Amino acid sequence: MQSTTFPRDDLRRFIQQIVRSSGFLESVQRPHEHAGIRLSVSETFALGELVEAGALSQQELAARLGLEKSTVSRLAAGMVDRGWLSRERDPDDRRLYRLQLTAAGQDVADRVGTELSEHHGRLLARLSPDERHALGVGLGALVRELDAGHGGYGGHDHHDGTDH
């Protein structure tokens, strides 16, 4: 067996299995279907953020999604073209665009959200109460560390403070 510095640990294996089993890599590379609607992963996440917040600036949406402002600008433009978003100048700060779901966008979000909620419910229903609790604790801790910049895969700072 060749020597490698590529991680051979449970975290890498779990993340890879989750990504593979969920079809996430395929859905990132091309639009997928939820509730009979073809949409990208970014569109799906943006719908969720806008449902939760009501209205966001493009900068706020970029921060919530962890995407570059230019990427969110293109994402928003595409969702406006699909009739899902209104994109208007913020009256308090004309440099900003405010994004809000249209009635059609709210309908899409409701349909996609219902399907995702049902799917998550089916997944979690198969876990014991102890497993659901452990999953919540473990994933919460992992997200905390990722948010702190201690474990991203994009060349972010790692626990020792160096860039890799």
C-alpha cells in the first residue's frame, strides 16, 4: 500500500458516505428535482434562507450561503428570471438589493420544503431517540468547528492556525 497524507479517518469516510448516499455531488453538478421542480442546490438553499428571513440583501444571502457576492448576484438574477424572487434596491441604502420571494417563489419553497421535510422525517424516524440525540450533538459540534474556520475543505484555517 502506498504511503499518503490523504486522511484515512472516520470523519472523511462519513462525509464521503453522506455525500455519495445523498447524491449531493450529482446535484451540485446539475439541477435536480424536488416536488416536480428542477432546481440547483444553491437555489434550494436560497429558498430556505428567504423563507426563514422574509427578505435579505444579496450580501446577507451570500453570507448565509457561504458564497461570493458575484455568485449570489447570478443566482438571484436566475431566480428573478424564473419568477421566484423580486430584486429591488433597498430604499434605505441604494447600493444594496433586497431579495424577497414572490408568490410563485413562495409556492416553490412550500412544495420543495414539504418534500424535504417528509424526506428528513423518514430518515430520522429510522433512528433511535439516542441516535437522533447523538446526531444532533455531533453535527452541531462539527458545524461549530466549521463555522469557526477549523475544518473547511477549501484551504481554510485548520486547528493549528496554518493554511493548508
